[in-house]
Amino acid sequence: MHYHDKPRLFDSMDDRSLLLTFIGLVVYEKKFHMKFGSTTPASFCYRELLNRLSRLDRDFVYDIGDWAAEYSDNSYVPMGNYRGYGPRQYFAFWDDYESRVALERQAKEERLERKRAEGRAKVEAAKLRHLERLNTIQQLREKTIEDCILVIEKSDESVFYYYELIEEWFNNKSLSDNQKEKILSMFPINSTRHNIRKRKNLEEK
């Protein structure tokens, strides 16, 4: 009853005494209806038996543990686990659990890596698109404004794609009133706040 006050009680026993003590504790607890629950000394005693597997017969120790799990009405005997597992079922349960956790962790890492790869691909695609846009604008600088306006009108790209070039025209006062009106008409009335500010910025120039 006072084994908690003697932490070296079980590990000071020889193997035979430890084994007999464990069996006695399991039988005693059930026979006298002791409601130890998770504090049962039997599980602490069995833990010491497991610590000695290097010199004891593993199958025999597991057999004793499986017997205790089946015999006892305390689900914490012998493994100290509320599931009432014997050692073989207990270790199989944790092996399966750890395998599932490892697979889930691997799957999570693979999902994260895919997202990172997708993110990198998007960044590279955005960089390439940005370079292509700058190159297009540079080529348009070599054309007349009227020709450029025709290209922008027929383009599948949004008018904002050419914004830098258009802003240059407005800043340099290079546009006639008709050209200004035509270009501003290309900007959508309903758009994002950012795009609306861009259009308004041109109108104020």
C-alpha cells in the first residue's frame, strides 16, 4: 500500500521475487476489489519486468502481461494504459500509431513542398511575365503614339498592362485631346480601388 514511498522497491528485487510479486499484486487487487485504477502498483511492478527484458525471456514476460490484462478487471493492468491492453497489443497499437503519424507527417511535408514548389513557379512565371511586359513596352516606344494606341486597342491584355507607357505620354504632354479621351475610354469604370486610382491619376495630369 505504501510502494509510492519506496521508489526502489521493485527494482531492488531479484527476477523471481519481482515476477511472483507482480502475479500476487494482480490477483490481490482483483480478489479484494481494490480500486487502484491508474495508481495500481501492478503496472509499476510490470514496468520493472519490462526493463529487464535483456536478461529475461521476452515471450514469457509478454505471456504474463497478456494474462494479467485478461485476468484483471483494472484496465490499467499491466501497462498503465487505460485501454486494458496486454504488452503485445499495447506495443502493436503504438507501432501502428507511430507509423500512421509518420505517414501523416510525410504527407504533410509533401503537401507543403508542393505548395512551396507551386509558389516558386508562380514567382518565376510572374517575373517572366513582367520581363515580357517591359520588353513589349520598350518595343512600343519605337512606334508612333497612334500606332501604339491601335496595338493597345487590339491587344488581349488589359490597358493596365501598358500603364507605364501611357503614363509617360501623359507626363510628357505627348497626347492630343482626342488621344487622351480615347486612352481614358479604355480604362474600365468599375475596377479595383488600385486601378481606379491609376485612372484618376491620369485624368489629373
